[in-house]
Amino acid sequence: MKKTLFATFLSLIFAQQNFAQTTTEESTTTKTEVVSTTINDTDFPKNEVKLNIANTIAIASVEVGYERFFDFHQSVAVEFLINDRINYHTESGSRKFNTNSLKLGYNYYFGNETAGSGIYANPFLKYRFGDFEEEENNAKVETDMNAFMLGIGIGYKWNFNNKFVIGPYATVARNFSDEVKDRFTAIEFNAGLTVGYRF
């Protein structure tokens, strides 16, 4: 009887050890898979060059930019805007914009399928330099357009195989130039459709 009880006890101990070992192996495999997934999340192109194709076609405003990703959801972007018109004002008649801008922004992407995709938010700083010319009573009037701006944007970006991206966006900003506010407005809007390439 004692031998039977002892054999049963040993069998239970070995069974428990096997179960614990199997559970540990499964846990280790799960952890490995999680780590592997995390590592793969960092394996994507970190650089993007882009162009606002819509404004280039519509108003001959060239907006080119560079974006650098520092994680799956976040990036910083620098843009150079040539012929940066305030609120899409036309250059009809004798009016002419001689303005360019530099823009520095932070992007946070909410998409989870691919890096830098889906809806994103874009707080930014912008500085415009140049002037605006127009004729009034047969005399040329010039407005100093130099202005510092603080703004925020929202957009959506489709990511195709981590190579090509495309998406619409819209921004609103507040400029801090009294001269610009007197001639135009303190609030500025911009929108567009960007196309980009990642590498």
C-alpha cells in the first residue's frame, strides 16, 4: 500500500513538473512573439519627402517638405513654401505676393496598420518672409508680410507598402504681425493634398 501511494505521489510530482515546463515554454514563446512584434514595429522607412500637389496646380504655390519618423506614430517635419499666399488670396490686377515660408511641425499618427498612416494631428510653428504689392490710386503700396505663426493641422494619410503616401490635410494658424492683420487677417487657413515617397 505504501509503495502504491509513493508511486502515485511521484507520478503527480512528475506530471506537475511537466505541466510547469510546458507552461513556461508557452509563456517564453508568447514573450518572444511580443518582442518580435515590437522589433518589427521599428522596421519601416524613417524618411519621407513630399509635395503639396493640389496647391501647386491650383495657385502655383510650391510646398515641399521632409519628414523624419522617430517612432511608429510620431515624426517631425520641415517644409519650405514658395509663393505662400495668405488664405488663397488671388493675384488679380496689380496685386502680387513675394512671400516664402518655413514651417516646423510635429505629427502624431493614430493609425495602427502601417507606420505614419491614418488620421494625424499636426501642431506647428511657421515663419513667413517677404512682401505684398498692390496699386491704389495709381501708386504702389507695399505690405510687409514678415510674420511668425502658431498653428495646428489635421489630416489623413494612406501608406502604400511603406513607399508611397498620399493624403489631404487642413491647417489653421494665428499670425502675430500687426501689418498683416491690418491688411488681411490674423487667422490663416491652408489645405492641400500631399504626395510623398518614403525611404
